[in-house]
Amino acid sequence: MRPLTEHRPKPMILVVNIPILEHILDGLRLAGADKVLMVTGRHADIIESYFGGGERVGVEISYVRQETREGNARAALLAEPFVGDEPFLLCFGDIMTSKHNYKSLVQRARQDPAACFLATFEVPDATQGGAVFVEDDRVTKVIEKPAPEICTTNLTNAGIFAFTPDVFPLLAETRRSPRNEYEITTTIESMIDRGGLCRPFQLEGYWSNVGRPGEVLSLNRVVLDHAARGLANIGRRSEDAVFIGPNTEISPRAQLRGPAIIGANCKIGKAAVEEYSCISDGTCVGDGAAIRGSGLFGDCIVGPGCMVDSAIIGSRVVLEPEVEVRGTPDRVAVIADYEVVSSFPPAAG
């Protein structure tokens, strides 16, 4: 995801103008969570200053920092004092899925409180992540990036788990994986080997681990389509399913085609904002400019006559007049934060 993650942690990448992590917290809140612990690392200050105590998302948030990056099993172990003796959900901070999945998983875990649950999602090729093998509604093994010749499953580890506190001794005993990290999948393997019950929970709708810039634009499309059908709330809706934030000024001669979203405190001149465009807060778009199927991360200046197509523009970017930034859905153009572009677009990547 570089260069988009040079100045922000991946969980703060914007999908429909909202950080991935905020989408996750919304799902947890809808599932009934009222207290959340975030284990942070690189760029922890960005996450902590944005979410604070959790007032903006309706849950009480506390934090603990993982000072050295040793793997997600060690990160999860830091949550033991927070969890106490209650069952809990554990989520990776950089995934996107339909929000109803969190509530459904909680309901399923309450029906079978002795088991742990591992959320799965069906993918064309499970060798690119944690392949999950299932027999008779039991997870039998989890293999990180297995060789194609041994991968007989299409289920991938989706990064959401329901555990009981019994997992903490296993987390503490977890050994380094072949990738030289302490990984939760290794912990689950140990649990299974000792006779523990781990059940799969297959997610519905959409899921992504947001591994590439193109997935950000794909998720923008999915969430905007959901919002246009009334299945998601992303703000005040105007005509043609364009969602517009407060204090935004739009020229009466602007051409808007939804679904699209324009954040707060923006200024849109006599420009074209076309479907599946996401323009974040504080952005100015000049006369004659066109935004097509792109994401602008906020406080940007798009000069008159610019063309932005299938691109992700970082925060506080200046596109001088007549600049063209063109990508394709398969090769999204990306401009890093704070760049000033005056004569030619970046290479697609």
C-alpha cells in the first residue's frame, strides 16, 4: 500500500472517506460492544489522536502499544488484563467486511460458548493468505500461504475471532512461525492439537484485507452501492445518491453523478464528480476538472481542468491546472501525501 502508508498506518486508509478502523469499530458497536482495546504500533499517535476515548464511534476505547513488532499473537497477549474472565472478539485492524457479520458472529459464539470461532471467507485462491481447512464444522488446520499442491480449500482466515480467556496461556506459549513471527494461526493450531474446539464462521457479503490500492477503489464501489440501496449510512444524501458533508459548497453548474461521496468543508466548482468518486474533507476542485472513480484523501487542491481517473490521491496533495492523473481499475494511479504535481501523472501501480 505504499506510498499511502508512509505517513499513516494501514488501518487509517480511507474507504468512502472513513478509516478502515472506523468501519471495524462501527461493526463492533452494532454487535453490542461498548468497550474496545486497540493494540497499536507504528504511527500509534495518529490512531490515538483520531479516535481518542471513542466518543466519535460510540464505544469506550483504551490503548496499549506493542513496542516491538513480533506478530499478532504477542499483540493479542497484551489484551489479557483488559479481557479478564469474559469471552471476547479479536479483530485484525486492516480488514473490511459487511458490518452485520460482527453481530452474527457474536450470536453464533453465544450459542456455542465452549468453542473458539475463526471467521472465514471464500476466495478463488487461498494460498495468498491463511488457508483454513474444515471438516464437520470444525477447523482442522490453518496454514499460512500453503503451496498450491497441498491447498485443498478455498477458505481464508478473515481476521476476526471469538475466543474465551483460555486462549491466553496458549498465546503465551506460541512459538515463532516459519515466518519468524508469533502468529495467532500457530496458536489455533496448538489449540486444535490439544483437543480444543475451533469452529469456522463464514462471512457473508464482502470481505477484503485491503492489500492493494485497487482494493480501496473496489471497496468504495461496494460501500457506495450499499449506501445507494439504503443498506449503509454514510451521511446526508442528495439527488442521484451523492452523499454530501456539512459546510460543503457546490457550484450550481457542477455535474454530480452518484453513487459518490463528498466530505465536509469542500468546495466544488463547475466540475464533474462522477460515480464511485470519494472526495474527503477540505478538498477544493476547480472549474472544468473531472473526478472519475477515484479516492481523494482530504485537504487536496485539484486545479482547473484537471482529470483524475481511477486514482488514489493522498492527503494535502496539490494538482496544478490541467494535470491528468489516469489509472485503470487494474492499475490504479497513486499520488503520495503532500505531493505537488504540475506536469505529468505518476506511473500506474
